[in-house]
Amino acid sequence: MLRRNIDVFEECKNKALLKFVIMLGELNCVKEMFLLELLEGEKEFILEQVSEILKNNRTERENLVPLLQKVQGVLGYLPEPAIEKIAKTIDIPAVDVFGLATFYNQLRLNPPGKYQIKVCMGTACHMIGGQIILESFERRLDIVEGETTPDRKCSLERVACVGCCAIAPVVVVNEFIEGSLTPTRVDGILLQFDGDDQEEEAGEQEQEQESEGGQDS
Ligand code: FES
């Protein structure tokens, strides 16, 4: 039964199913399927920051949500070592903390991408193709909402009305709003990210060359 449920989870990963797997207590499944690997040295940094937060705040169980919010405020998300450390300090199972983190939409288990894509799923956007736009991003990025691409370039989430219903369907990329979206425009947005990255890289190289030139003279 559990194997079947996990197969379903693999087919259509999303936050609701993630909650379900957590409910089953299958923490290892969650880690393998849903969480991104940490970068080199990231674990040490995380533990340092979390220790500092735990030292300066109350650590009773009823303070769990504010603690998670503080950690997310500093790290941008709730990485696995942070969750485990908090669980240990409060003396509750880590699976309970994962469960809570998936219950609150504002809490995230994966790092925000360099490009944070928020697809509006308010009523107006939903009626006029918001779901198609979300699925277009999911297909092109090969992730589902709530996830981040393995290179941490893009993260994808759904949000409630962002107040621009007249130009629905709407997506917010970092702080910029794009309206009247179509699947073709989704391709355009992703191509624009590549272009921006190339420009940024070229600028950095230019700066490096300039500073090297300055040192030589
Ligand atoms: S419903 Fe999407 S901007 Fe209002």
C-alpha cells in the first residue's frame, strides 16, 4: 500500500502529497524526492545561524512557528539540518517539524531560486489560464510548484491575487509583474533569464579584466 502511495507521489509530486507522505512518517522519502542537496560548506553555515537563533529565543514547543519564521528570515528557507536541530532542541520528532513546515504556505523547504517565479492563482488569473501558465513553467523547468531547480536558478510557487487582475493571467518574477501571459511568453521569460545571466557573466569578466589591468599598471 505504502509503495503504491509513493509511486503516486513520484508521478505527481506536489505539496499536498508531500504532506501525505510526511503523515505516513516516511521522512527519508521526503528527503530523497523533495529536498535539494546542500552546497559545500552550507551545512556548517546553517548550523551556526540556527544555533545563534536558538540561543537568543525561547525554545518551548509553542514557540516552534516563530522559530521557523526566524530561521527562514535569515536563511531564506528551512533546510533539513535546521529542522533537525530545532526538533532536537525542542525535543520533538523531526517529522513533526517537517509536517508543520508543509502546513504553512509561507514556510518553504527548498531555497528560493535566483529567479523566484510566483504564478498568481487568484480567481481572475485562475479563470483565464493561470493553471496552464503554472503547468508550462513546471514542464519547462522540470519541477513542480514549491520546488527549486537543482542549480537553484529558478523556484516556482503559486500565490494568491497580486492585485493586477486586469492583466490576468499574471506572474511575478522577483519583484517584476508580467501580465497577459501565454505559454509562449513563458518560453520568452525563461530565455530572458539566460540572456540576463550571460550579460551578468560578461560584465563580471570585464570587471575582472579591468581590475587585473589596474594592478599591472
Ligand atoms: S487574480 Fe491574479 S492578479 Fe488578481
